[in-house]
Amino acid sequence: MNARATFSKALKKIRVEKGFSQENLAFEAGLSMRSISLLEGNKQQPTITTIENLSKALGITMVEFIIEAEV
């Protein structure tokens, strides 16, 4: 599995565990719902800024996000 696919899987897992809908997470992270959908669908490469915004919205650190992606 490549890095983008691993990130996509981790994003969806964490989002669901934290109880966010795609719409809620998009709002909290300052992204569009389409961006969340594309990221989770392995159709869009996240930037460092996007990972930072998602991490803040999900209440985790970027390091925790990356560790989850590696598990």
C-alpha cells in the first residue's frame, strides 16, 4: 500500500472513531466536503498544511496521525 492509500485509510478510521461526518470534519478543518471525500477515496494527495488542519480538527497531533497511518 502506498503512502497516499495508507493516509486515506487512516483519515477515514480516525474520522469515524471521533464521530465526525465528512461534512463536520470539512467545516472544522476549513476544507470542502469534496476534499475530504477525495482524500478518503485516495484520489487527492494531502499537503502538510491539510494534514495539520485535519489533525487540529480531529484533536490529535500530526505525529499521532502519521503513526495511525503506519499501523
